[in-house]
Amino acid sequence: MNKFKYYFVLLLAGIAIVSCNKSNNDDDGETVPLRDYQEQFNTDNADIEEYLKTNYITVSADMDVTFTKITDPATQPSIMSYLNSPSFPKLILREIPYVHGITYKMYYLVLREGVGASPMNTDGVVTAYRGEYLKRVAATETVPSYLTTTLFEQVVYPKTSLDLYGTILGWSEIFPQFKTGTTTYNEDGSATYNDFGAGVLFIPSGLGYYAGGSSSGSIPAYSPLIFTIKLYDFRRMDHENNGYSSAGELIANPDGVFDYQEDLDGDGYVRDYRSTTLYPNPPAVNPDDTDKDGIPDFLDHDDDGDGYTTRLEIEKPTGAPVTGIALYYPYDPIGDNPDTPNVDETELWGIPSRPTGELTDPTKPESITNPRKFVPEDYTTPGRLRIHLDKSYPYQKN
């Protein structure tokens, strides 16, 4: 997990995984068939629930978590006892449908919700975390079977953001349920975080590494994962790209609209259902796909399917009544950046609707060569259909 990448195929399973390279073969070099997803989930979930019922937590003031096996149930409440608690800690069970053709259920523990904003499932998160895998040790003649955890990675002082679109699904599904806190920058440039969201993710293997593992072998196949997390901050992302170069490097070509602005139903999640292995039975309609071409808007260079590139449809045309220094329209008006006192970035206008002003030549009908002029209301009216989503009025060239 030291370096996160974009989705790639894991044993042809199309599983979104953390960037540690996976080993697809067992020790003797033979290819082992993938386990059934539903059966493996049933096993993982049973182990996770047993762990939740037989362990309790101790939480420090800085939201560091210690797990301990229960020896006195009267004074050591199980993690499971916090299920749907009206106060924190609160254990929540979230359903995650469609993945691998089954409905996953994933437990996560909220220690503190946070006081800031929530990322969406394709944002970049600045997070401290501790990752362990859960393993059942087989019974012997003298010792019954039991569960144990093994640490495989820990980041205490994160330096960069991790793109949730390139992490395991267990992360991208649950991080949007937390909020950031407040950040204070010190004289030495370091940051101090307070009131951040913190919790624990209990991830079945199908939402984690599944049949893979790290190239070093530090994570066995089919291991449920336990991550303690602290959500310090997040960065908005814009994921359109032109694919990969021959060297395997991502060729970025964003369309100027952040992913969260292309979350059309506003639920905090955007998904790409084109992988028939990852989503063998996807929903009939992707709510975040304007032109219903199968490509969600956050990956689509032409959101409305009009044959004109979204990036050019939101580029500020010469002479338009716009403000600010950016090349593209903001999604909504924004204020000046206080960190740059000598530059005024104030944008009074958002992405416009189709123009409603006077025709360029009033004697001729409206057309692509005789468009109407933009008026202020085209940029500011709440609920307007922004032009990059309006297939009926292309006004830019490809």
C-alpha cells in the first residue's frame, strides 16, 4: 500500500485493489481457481463477527485503538455491542450491492465522525492508518481454533493523499462516511489535525485483496482486513484520462469538472459498471451517466454525447462576460483564495447553461453558426442545465 495505482485486473476478476503488486500463483506454481465469492464472503463475515463479539477496544485521546480479547464480559463490552449505538463508538453495517454479483455487508466502527466535509469515493484522502489481516488458526488436539491478527502496514504521518479510486473497495465505500476535522499549519510547515473523523474498517476479502496478496507475501490470500483510520484531509479529483503510455504511465486529460461535481444523484459515490466481472449484474441505469453510453460522467470526455468534448464546452470563450484567472469555468462561483493576497481568483460565474441572450444575427434562426449571446443569468441561475450536459446545443469544436 505504499503506492496506490488505478484499477487493474486481479486474476481477471477486475477487483479494485491497493497498489501492492499481486502474486497470482501459489508456492508450487500451479494456478488455483478462484473461490466462490458468496461462499468466501460467508466465511469472512463469520470470522469478522466472531472477532467483533470476542474483542473489546481501548481508545486514546488521539483516537489510537487497541484491540484486546475479552476476559471479563461484565467490564469489557464487545465491539459488537456498539452496533447501531446512539452515541460513539458506533458500529454500523453497510450493504454494498452489485460487486461480484452478490451483496456484501461490511462493518465499520465510527469512533468520531469529524467536524468538516466528507470525501467522495474517488477523492484523494490524507489519512493515517494501521492495516492488519485477520486469520483463523486451526484447532489442535489441545487448543480450539481461534482468530489472530497480523500487522502488515502502518502510516502515522501521511505526506500525500491516496486516491480512493485506486484503493481497495473497502476503503472507497466507507471513507465517504467520515468527515475531516480542522487543520493548523505550524511555523515549520507541519500540520496539526484536530477533531478529525476516526474509525475502524472490518473488510471482507472480496472488498480487499481477495485471491491476491502483496508481492512480498505479507498478506495471505482470502484474508479479511482490519484498518484503523484517521481522516485528516482530502483532495478533489478529476479522473478523465486518455489511458496509459507504453511505459505504463497515466496520461491525464481531465475535463475541468471535478468528480464530485459529476455525482449527478448527489449520494457521494460514482461508479464504473463496465467491468462485467466486477459487476456481473449491474443496475439497469447508472445514475451518474448523463448520456447513458455506459461511461460514467467522471470518466467520460463527452458527458452529454453530443460529439463535442466536455473540456472545450466549459472552456471560457474569448470575450465572454467572465471573471477570474482560470481557463475553465468553475462549477459554481468561488471566492478569492486568501493564500494568494496579490492575485484575485474570484469567479462570479459558474458553468453556464445554453445562452439565452440575443442572437448574433437577429435576422437569422438560431444555429451553431448563429448562437445566442450569454447573459449573467445563464451563469448563475440555480438548477440550470449546464451546457456540458446539454446535448441539444454544442457550441465548441472538438
